[in-house]
Amino acid sequence: MTADLFDGTADVGPAEQAIAEGAILLRGFVRPFEHDLLPALHAAIEQSPFRHMQTPGGHQMSVAMTNCGAVGWITDRSGYRYDATDPQTGQAWPAMPDVFLLLARQAATRAGFGGFVPDACLINRYEPGARMSLHQDRDERDFSAPIVSVSLGLPAIFLFGGPKRADKPLRYRLQHGDVVVWGGPSRLFFHGVAPLADGDHAALGRKRINLTFRKAR
Ligand code: MD3
Ligand code: FE
């Protein structure tokens, strides 16, 4: 049977959508990787569990985070940085699973960023009400490398601004299986996530998980 409006599997809009210079939304790009991706994700989370980190200002983030790869992004009272050690376990972060690397590289290549080798994958977990306020990602050394983001579980409203904090953000609904590559000028654009609406996802339950692949060093 073919996908159509009746069975609810119709494509809504084009599979690939340029959303800014250097930024491309690849809807459903995860599909061929999903079978291997979810078990690899669960293994990583078992080794370095989710935790609510503290911002330098002393607030606890509503998004729970962990990492895999050679280095991981952390925040605490002393600031934001990448570190090779998980401060909670005292051990190295879990290795980047092969399927993570393959997915990130293929998405980057599709967007025109061949040769992308991420050394960090930040794993964000949103439960209903969790949000991420507008920010830039500037803790990486080389802004010529893109960031690849993978959305899993409940849908979220992604807020995509411009180079200045005051630029009015556009809203994109990111769904399970969507991948976005952020390179070129968009690499330093302000962005955030609106408070997650409640729901129940068939594979992931009452949450959204976002993977962001970065070249930090
Ligand atoms: C645009 N995460 O981890 S992914 C983050 O859904 C972060 O968890 C959000 O922002 C999330 O830093 C958004 C999309 C994303 C990630 C990085 C970007 C968009 C970006 C970097 C530059 C521009
Ligand atoms: Fe970000």
C-alpha cells in the first residue's frame, strides 16, 4: 500500500527544505537508521545518565542532558565548556556509536558539508513543559563545521531567529525522525525550543530527545 492522505503517512511538504542560508531541514532522514539508533541511544544513556545541569547563573535547566563522543558539553556554576570526563560518573563519556556517526555524516554531506567528523554529541531530553531559551552555540572552536540535529519522540516547536538576539524567531515543528543541518551563516543564529506539549510517542513515550552533533575541538 502506498503512503497517502487516508492512512496518515502522506508527506506534508517537501522532504528537504532550506530554512536559511546554510540550514536545511531533512524530514524523516532518520528512518533508515532508526532500528540501530534507538538501542545505541539507550546504551549510551545507561552509561552516562541524563541529569539537569546548573547554569552559571545558578538555575537548573528544565532540559535533562548527557553526551557521547570524545568530549561532552557541560554547564555548571563555573561556566559552559566541553570536557572529556563526565563529571557525574568521573569516567569518559560513552563512545560515539557508529550509527550516530554515520547518520550525522550522511546528513551533513546531503547539506553540502562533506567531511564532517563530529567529536561530540549532546543528548537533550525534554519532558512536557521543558524548554530551551534563545541562545547561540559558541563553545566550539571551529564555526566552519556545521551542527547536525536529530529530533526523536514528541514533536516540538523549534524557534529559529537570526544573528541578533532581537531578531524575531520563525517557528518550525520538528517531528520524530527529522534532521536539520545548521552550517554557513545560520551556524551562529539564535535558536531555542518552546515548552514541550504533553503527548505520548509510540517509541519514546512522554518525551522528546534531541541529538546535536558538533565538532567541538
Ligand atoms: C541552530 N538544542 O543543544 S536543536 C542545543 O532541540 C540546542 O534540543 C535544541 O539548541 C534542541 O544547543 C535545538 C537545533 C539546533 C541546534 C544547534 C544549532 C539549531 C541550531 C546551532 C546553530 C544554529
Ligand atoms: Fe543550541
